[in-house]
Amino acid sequence: MPHLVSRRLALTAFAGAAAALSLRPAKAAQKLRVGKAVIENPGFLPLDVGMRHGIFAKAGLEIEELNFTGGAKVAQALAAGAVDISLSGGPDMAFTAKGAPQIAIATITSSTAFMGISVGLQSTARNANDLRGKRIGVTSSGSLTYWLVEELNRVKGWTAENDRAIPITVSGSPNAGFAAIKSGAVDASVGSVEVGYQLEEQQAGRLLLRISDYVATLELFVIFASTQLIQQNPDAVRRFLRGWFDTVAFMSSHKAETTQTMSDVIGFSAALASRSYDSLMPKFSTSGRFEPRALETLKASFIDLKLLDEKADMARLYNDSFLP
């Protein structure tokens, strides 16, 4: 019996210890403030899907999402310490070269298929050749969309003044290009392919071409981290990237959940969200690795826009050591 009593006492003590442990508060999740350059971009959707389906929480992160109206705005917030991580355009890597306290840590996509040129219902254009001498809406002078019009001029050899496609600033919002086309303020507009899809859905225009028709690859959308976060909490950077790419994997096999989130966050109809998913899901990077050719195209755009000179070292503008 003494043996039996001691065993019971031991089991009782173990159960009490286990109960005490279960009552201890769980380790608090790391809070990260993540800024989107624009909310309407499907390329940034993994943030919302990962939050909604607990994937970032599983990585021990609590995400606070902040939305902006352009890459410059989110870069300013990151520099001011109001944002820890940002989702923006690859051209924002030029801010790093100019001393901004941020660095690219992963590519979201090196595919230009996310962007296109759309035209209104009244347009008779059938291909890129029909854009010669036309007014094309862009977000701002010196922006990526501005460069894409100039690159079209270069590829097509439109050097004479009357032949050149003319970039016209319409605003930093993707919806501004949509409105400018519908009003006839421009003949076409550079933006997401979804602008064209929306025009088609409303019978107000159509997607004329994808940028991938004349620009093969480019570091189009990128994840940035503040240098302060990297210095103070590199593990949080690693966990965010693990959560991001786990989310991309989840999205690839969960179309219904992804398109529902797209409709809720961006406001797409179910049909438009489904079309966008089928078109763009295969274009997301699954590794986050920067592609040398895509970086070279980005560097060429920096030189053309006079943001950097030819001696610029692109390797100084990104850090891929945090990738899973």
C-alpha cells in the first residue's frame, strides 16, 4: 500500500502542476504594423488572406494593417517609424539608394502580367501599335507607370514627337485611371489588369494589352522592412516572411477563400475575383528570391528616370537572408 499511496500522490502532484502550467498566459504575439502602398492591389492580398485564416497568428504575429495612397506615402510612414513592413512597388528600392531607412527583403512577383493598359469603350485600338501618339494615364511623373509608357515608346521606336505615346498624370489611385478612361480624359491608362476587367464588366471599356507583352520581367511588387526592425528584431522579419509564403501556398489551393477575401477587401465582384485569381495566382513568387533579369530591368528604369546612375549596385538595395 505505501507504494500505491506514493504513486497516487505523485499523479496528483503531476496533475496539479499541469493545471498550473495551463493557466499561465501564452506568450504574447509580436505586433507588426504592415503598410500597403494601395489597398486595391491583388498583389498585396496575401496579407489579408493570412490574417483572416490565422496564418500570421500561427507564426506568432499580430498584424496591424495600414493602407496608403501610393508608394511614396508608405515609404514616408516607414521612414517616420509608423510602419515596420511595407508592401509596395519594386521601384521604391530607389528610396533605399537615396538613404531611406528601409530595404527590400523579398519579391512578391517578378511578373509584369499584373499590370496592363486599358482603353475605353469608344477606343478603336486593337493592339499596342494603335497607341502611337495617344494620351496614356499614369500615376505621376517619374513613376513606374510613367516609365512603362516611355518604355513602350522605346520598344516601338516612337521617337518623333507626333509618334510618341504621351504619359498624362491622372493620380496615385488605381481608380483614377478607371475614371479618366471613362470620362475620355485619356485615350488609355496604365494600371492593374483588373481596371480592364472592371471596364469590361461595366461595358465601359476593355483591357487592351498586358505589360508583359513588351516588358518580360521586372521586380514589380516587393516587401520592405525598416532597418530598425531588422536591427532590433530580425526574428520578426523571418516570421513575417514565413507567414507570407505559407499564405501564398494556402492561396494556391484555396481559391474560394482567396476570392472571397479579394471581394471583401478590394470590392471585386465574384466573377472578377475569380478571373483575377485564375490569371494572377500562378504569378506570385513562392520563394521570395529576387531574379537577376528582373533586377536589371528595374535598374534600367532607375537610370531612364534619372533616379540612379549606371554605377548603381542593385545588390545593396535588398537583403534576402531572412527568406524561409
